[in-house]
Amino acid sequence: MLLHRYSTIVKVKQAATVGLVLIVFSFVAWQQLWYPRVWDELHLGMTRQDVYNRVGSPNQDWGEIKGAFWNNESLTCRQELWLYFEDEKVVMLSIRRYIGSRETYKVQIVRFEDSLHSG
């Protein structure tokens, strides 16, 4: 009887430990999916300087082709912000998410705005 009770307690503790590990892992994985919230403040028509003031210096800036690029990397995910400027104002904005490893990943377009081809 005592052995059965001990065995049950051990199983409950193991199940609780596994549950806690799964919760922590899920939370960490979920957190890695999010890009910097300041990217949501960007919009078409903003000046390059306004963008840089909010987001900081880009990882790459192609002034000669009017583009700039930022990335945010985590263990299982990478987010990219691409902006293109015309007359120093944002005319195209793209936020993409890459989930997986460098060899195998899925691309999601999170947000895309383009004034170049609209009306």
C-alpha cells in the first residue's frame, strides 16, 4: 500500500514537471515570434529621419537604391523589416517572419504596404 502511494506521488510529480517544461518551452517559442513593437508605428509617408529616430540605424542601408533593412533574430525565428524610400519618404514597407532553421524555414508576410502601385 505504501509502495503504491509512493509510486503515485512520483508519477504526479513527473507529470507536473513535464507540464511545467512544456509551458515554459511554449512561452519561449511564442515570445520569439514577435518583432519589435516599434515597427508597428511605421507607416507610408514617414520621412527616413523619422523612421531612423524611432527604429534606430538599419542593419543595411542602400542609399543609392533608396532602401533600408532591419532584422531581429532569435533562436528559432528571424523577422525582417524592409523599407524603400522615394524623395526620403517611405513608399514601401514589408515585415517578414522566417520560422525554422537557416536550411529549412517558412516565410510569412506579416505586413506589406506599397504606395508605388496603388491608385
